[in-house]
Amino acid sequence: MGLELPKNPDMDQDNVVNFTDSEIVSHVKDALTSLLSGDSNSYNQLVGVMHHSKQLAPDEVALLETTLKALAGAVSCIDITLHDSLLSAIFSMSLWNYGPHVADALVELIVSLAISNGKYLDLCLGMLVSNFTPPPYFLDKLKLPRGLERKGQVLSRVHAAFKKIADYVPLAPLRLLTMVQQGMPTVYHKDRAILIYVENMLTLESGEIGELVGSTMLMAVVDRLIELDLEIGWDAILQDDFSKGIFEMELEDLEDIVDSAEPDIGEFRLSRKSLAGNSIAELLDNLLVLTFEHLESCERAGRLAKVFETLLRSFLLTVMTAYKSKFTQFVVFYACSLDPENCGMRFAIMLADLFVQDSHPQSTRMSSVAYLASYLSRAKFLSASFISSMLKRLVDWCLEYCNTHDVDINPNAHRVFYSGCQAIMYVLCFRMKVFMDVPRLKSQLLMPLEQILKHKLNPLKSISNIHSIFPVQSQSSIINSFIRPMFVFWSMVKPTYEDAYDDENDDGSSDDDSIQDFANENEDIMNDVGKSFDEQQLDLDEFDCALKKMSITPKNSFGYKFGGRFQEPTRMPSRIRPSTSPESL
Amino acid sequence: MEGLSVADADLVVYLHPSKSSKVSQAILRELSSSLFKFNETFGGVLLAYDVNILDKQAKILSGVHPYFGVRLKANLLLFSPKSDMLLEGKVVKLSQESIHVIILGFSSAIITAENIRREFKYKTKDNEELFASRSHKRHVIKVGTMIRFLVKSFDEEILHIIGSLMPACTGSIRWLDRNSEEISEFDRSATKSTDREWQEDKTVDEGATPLSYNNHIQKFKKRRISED
């Protein structure tokens, strides 16, 4: 036996001796206080028991458990400076190494320490947070049944401990918040500890102290997703042969997430071909899956509306302002798809509200309408009437703008207007079939739209930006994945128009003409771009030339004619602003 | 309860230029961020505030970011516990080793066994843990009881208090208030004497004669003599 117990003449190593809990506690107290008087024997034995933690025999396990329980009762005698060796031994123990009984005792000790003195609170919370992730040797075993069992056992105790501490120290969650945020492993950790850490953060969000810490946890997770998201942009740029396999990606999976009524997240996998097995992509992939699963569980628990508010806030703060965020927006899109009536519509309305308000900065408004266009065109779960009402809002705003600005084209001065027009066009192209089916919508939307397009401000000229987004997109093969659906759609658009045109032969109205021309021109643009992609070898050396070839200077290959109205070569906007265009979508 | 105070303060809140279109909101946010934290300037924990903007004109600070300072008149509710103050809180956890208390719903306190006077004995009754007074049967402290205790020390960062139940004027508030006149003899000069409670609670544990109990008997006897 490690602990010195009172000399009992009847005591024998083989006999079972029953000491009461209070007796054991008082012995431990004696051991602790004896250090003051210089007698460190019993104290050292205590510390020894704490350190002896691997490959324990059953009686050693029992001893450890008893000692921990006794210490829990003796916390008032523990001095932070005097007993620092004992404390450091306790705080370095990992719950993952022990079975349920010892884990219970250890957690009890930690909770007792935390609530006994303010000095220990941070240390105890820190110890619990460090138990979010298993020791390195355990990480591989996480997928095995035994590993999963241990994981459930440890994490349930950790989160229960947080609740207990919060019950007795009401301000503990506040301290916990900062601790969890600061303790987040970076994305560059080889051991992928961040995955299980984020899982814990999401558990906190939906857990018993979720009211207090939930929104911060969620926003921190989204921040991490953005970080990875932007990281991928860089990695793809530095790839040598990303041009190969660009169009062999499993794009359908990406679309499925957003479009289908019941998306199957199991299929959501970023293709590794185009990213050359990029581990960051894999990590982002896994984190997104975690987030999606969490959103699903929120929806099942009826909490999605509240969680959505946090997501929206996070979206406004981080996703929308992030330059070229590609995937994180899907977190919001996915939440919308889980609850189309509330969240789905709320998101679109919020974006539209942002766009029309003068008080917001230009870049916010342009970004907002671009995301709106992306959302409206992809979200199959939104009703046609809702989409048309959103579109009508945009059209009305653009028309109003035209009526109050009787000036010529000037891409710099009217950036918000042009981005609005671009968004309208974008959505129309994707959803034209819908509108063709409803003649009333056609007149409501298309007539004012014609006015806009024919206005002095000449939005169509600026919308030619659309083709300029492709070279920027070529910087990332992931972004290119969004071109492909556009290819599909663009080729579908023309036949639709043709049908409509044939049906309404008598009409022969001018608006049909102009839109027909527009579709033609843009289709040419798309096709030409497609050709140039296949033809060119885009590697790092030629990247710059490729960019120049495809982008700013208009060339004959783009067939820039606008129905033959403009003879002179069109002037491109002086700056390509990718964030304003649907490329980020 | 001691430790709570209301203070009038003249404050200047410095706001970032981006907040110039929503000043009131920004001021409230700024002040709200200091709630439930110990503030050196105020000398206590800010619990609540009421503000009035004094002047529509604000001075702009020169610098990289031209923050502007808005002058306010504020009414602040502060919590500043100091040693030897008496505080009141609710017992949330009780064991032989300690009593855990929460004050005003946000501050936590612990009273360890060595700071609980000998008058109280730890008992388990019907699976419930409690501390019962040896001299007064009705004086019981258990989970949920509101108690009055003495502050020994206050950790400003965690807002955690180390408390003590040594003085006789500490314990279950309900019992103390009912028997307040009796207790008041100990630390304040008494105006009246009450025999009634005393005669009811005659039971005394054998061998347990806390110091305060002895004092109580002596003082009572003294007064009776003087009255007679």
C-alpha cells in the first residue's frame, strides 16, 4: 500500500480493512499538512500515487481511486504553492488513460478544486479543456469501437464537470469561453486534434451551458472554417498541374448539398484529384461534415432558428468580408435547406435588405448581392414565387437607380448598381425556366428589366465582367467547380429561349430580342472561355500570361457584340473585382 | 446586505468613429461589457447602470483612430465586498468539508469546515446533508438555505469569496432574523431582552459548549440580575 495508514495491530496485508471515508480523508489531510512541518514522506507517497498511472494492476487502480476521492474531500488543505508538485501531477493526468471509476474520482477532485478557490478555477478548467483531445497514442484508436467507447466516457464526464462547476461558480463559463478559444489547435497540427476539439466545441454549444457559451463557440468554429477555406485558395495556386482533372471533380456532390431537399452529407467530399491530396482540403471536408451534422441535430432538437441567428451574425462578420471564401457559405446554405420557410427566406431577405440600404459600405452591398444571387440560383428548396419576389426587389431598386441617375456608363461610380444588375442576370440565367412558365412574372420582371438594360448606364457592358471572373477563378481549381454548372446551365438557357421565342412568334417584342441577344453573347463567352481552358496548360509559369489572355483586354474571341449595337471595342472596367461577381458563389 | 452601493459617476466613454451613427447603442454595449467584472476605478463589481448623455458634443481624440469621447452621467450599482463584511447568499452545495454559496446569482463563496463555528454539527438526515446548530434546534443550514456569512477574502478576478460562519451573527438568515434581538446582544448594545426563544431552546448537546454559548448564558444572567 502506498499510503501510510494508522498502525492497526489487526491489520494485515491480506486482510480487507475497512476505513471510513472520513478517516481516509483525514489521513490525506495529515499528509498534506505534514509538509508544513517538514515531514514529506506521506506527501511524497501521495504524489507518487498520482504519477503512477500506466499499466495499473487492479489494486493499484483501487488505490488511485481512493486517493483521488480522499483528495477531493481534502481540497481545503491543498495549498497552491506548498503542494505544487501534487497539483501539477493531478493536472497532467489524462482522463483518457483510465477506466470509468478512476475517471469519476478524478473529475470529482477537479470539480472540488475548482469550486474551492478562485486560484484553481482556471487551472481546473484548463485541465478539462486539455482532455478534449486524447493523448497522441490514442488518436489512431479513436475510430475503433474501444476507442469510441472511451471517447464517449471521457467527454461525457468532461462536459458534466463543466455544468457542475458552472452551478457552483456562475462566472465559470465566461472563463471557459476564453480558454476554449485560446486552446484551439491550429490547422497545421499533424495529429488532426482539431477535429475532436471542434466536436467538443459543438457539444458545448448544444450542451447544458450552451446558453452561455454556444454562440461564441459556433462563431469560433466558423472562423476556423474560413481560415481553412482561404488556405485552400493558396494551396491550389501553388499546385503545378491543377488544370488536369478540373472538370472531373465530383461537382454534383457540391450541388447536392445546396439544391436537394434532403442532402446527403455523406457524399460531400472535395475531390482530392484537383487538390493533389491536399490535407487541408480533407480537414475542411471533415470539419464541414461535423458542422452539417451538428446543424442537423439542432434542427431535430428544434433549436435551429436560434442557432441560425448566430450563423447569420457570423456570416455577416466573417464569411461575407472574407476575400474569396468558397465553401464556408455552404454552412449557411445548408442550414437554410434544413428549414426553408424560416431560415431559408430569412437569409435571402437579410441579404436583399443589406443590398438596398445606402448606409452600408459599398463592398458589403456588392458582396451581399453576389451571395444572394448565388443562393437564389442554387437553392431548389426556395419557391418560385419567393425567388421572383426577391428578384423583383432587385429589379425595382435598379430601376429606381436608373431613374434617379440620368448619366452615362461609369463602372467605378456605380459599382453597386452594376453588381445588382449582374446578380439579376445571374439568377435569371439559372432560373429562367421558372419564369418562362409563368407569363405574369415575365411581364412583371422583364419589362422593367428591359428599361434597366436600355438605360444610359448600360449595365450589360459592365456585366461583361462575368467572363473576367474566370481567369480569377482559375487561381483555384475549386472555384472552377462553379463554372461547370454554369456551363451546363448556359447551354440549357438558349433552347429555353428558343422555345419561348417560337411560342410567342406573334409577340416579336423587343425585350425578347434583347434578351435573346444577351443569352447568345454570353453563351459565346462561356464557350470561348471553355475552349481556352482546355487548350491552355495552366501551370505556375504561364499563369500570368494566361491571366492576361483571359481577362481584362477584350479580344475578338469573346465575340463582344451586344447584338451588333456597339462597333467599337468595349472598354472594360478598370479593375476586376472578383468579390463583386458571382465567382465567389 | 453589506457590500452593495449605488454610486453616481461622471464618465467619459471613448467610441470608435464607426459607431458615430449609433452612439447610444455603442455606449450601452461598452458599459455592458464591463458588467459582472471587477472594476478598479469603481472599486467594485458593476452590477447595473443607468446612463444619461450629458453633452451632445464629443471631443475627438487626435491619433491614428479618431476616437471621440462622450460625456455621461451614470448611476451605478456596485458590489464591493471587503473583509469583515456580512454578505447573504444561497447555499448550493453542502458537505462535511465545506459549504458553497452563491451571492446575487453570480458570485460564489466557500466556507470551509474550519471556518464553521463548533456550534454547527454536520449531520445527515433523510439522505440530506445539513449543518445543525447544537444549541438551537431550529437553526439549520442545508442546500437552499439563505445564509449570512462573514467575508474573509475576495478574489477580484473570479469574484470568489472565502467566507466564515464563525461570528454568532452568521448563519441561516431566517433563523437569525427571527431571533435577531437575541443575537444583537453580541455585537450591538441591546435595547430589549427576550426570554421566550431562550426558554424554548433549552436542549444542549453534552460536551459541546461553544464559547459563544457560554457568553450568551453569562450575558443573559447579567441582564436578568440588573432587571431584577
